[in-house]
Amino acid sequence: MTDAPQKTAITLCGSLRKGSINEILRRHMSAKLSEAGVAVTDLSLADFEMPMFNEDLEAEHTPDSARRLAELFRSSDIVVIVSPEYNGGVTPLIANTLAWVSRQKPSPFKHAVFGIGGVSTGKYATIFALSHLRDSLSKVGALVAPTLLGLGPAPEVFDADGNPNESAIQWKVAQTVRELTQFSRGGI
């Protein structure tokens, strides 16, 4: 009997703001995936600079960052996207990143299982943005784990060490990790 190869994951945050509560959630998810035996690579979208997507720019020059990020999506078993909500939708950073990555061939969305989450100060806890993100990812062929990790209100979500304050949040994080580590795209 052979052991299954170790799963790999990348995690990224749709906010570059210093002290972002969503970055705290991204780091927490990375830690929990690592505890579950996943080899995690933490990414900062600041390291993948891309201009605003425009088909005219694409025809002239696709940013190398888009190609590199697409390859990371293709080669990872799990992709975790954590993002705040802007005006009921995903952040411009996430929208632009996905626009560029989605144009890369072969599709960067056909291998990994995607987990999505976010933290907000409001009582709806990024649920509108996460629904929008799930819809967008599904349209490009991504398999998105069922649990939407929408957390809020922000001031009460994490303690000073970046751990969830409530057992319900701990359960939701654990459920998301279970889904991400147990679901598979199979031979697709």
C-alpha cells in the first residue's frame, strides 16, 4: 500500500491593506491546512502586479505575473481566496486577478478545489461578495467547496493571536478545511 502524495495549497488575500482582518483569516486558514497535513504556500497578490485587465493590453502583452499565478493555480490541489467585500462584491484586486488568470491556457481552474472566505464589519459577513465570487469561479470551471467562510462582525472574530473567538467560527473553519482536504477533482 502506498501513501497518497501530500496535497498542496496556495492561499491569497484580496486586500493588501496593512493590518487587514482578511489577511489574519488567510494566515489562520494556512495554519489550519498545514495542521491537516497540506503543504501550504502563502501568496501576496502584491507580488503579482498586473495592470487593469484590458483585451487590448492582453493582445500586446500578457503580464508574466498572470502566467506565473495561473501556473500556481494549475499545480495546486487547493486554492484559498480570502477577500473583504466592496459594495456587495469582490474587491477590484480579486476581480482583476481572476480576469487575467482566467485568460491563461490551459485553464487554471480545472485541478484545484477552491475555498473562499472573508471577514467584514457588517452583520452579513461578506456573504454577498462570496456568493459573487463563487458564481464567478464556477463559471470558469472551478470546483468551490460548499462552505462559504463568511465571518463577522470583524472586531469580534479573532483574538490577539489571530485565533477565532467563537466555537461556531472554529467549527466553520474546521468544516472548510475538511472539505478542502477531502474533496477532489479526480482525473479531470
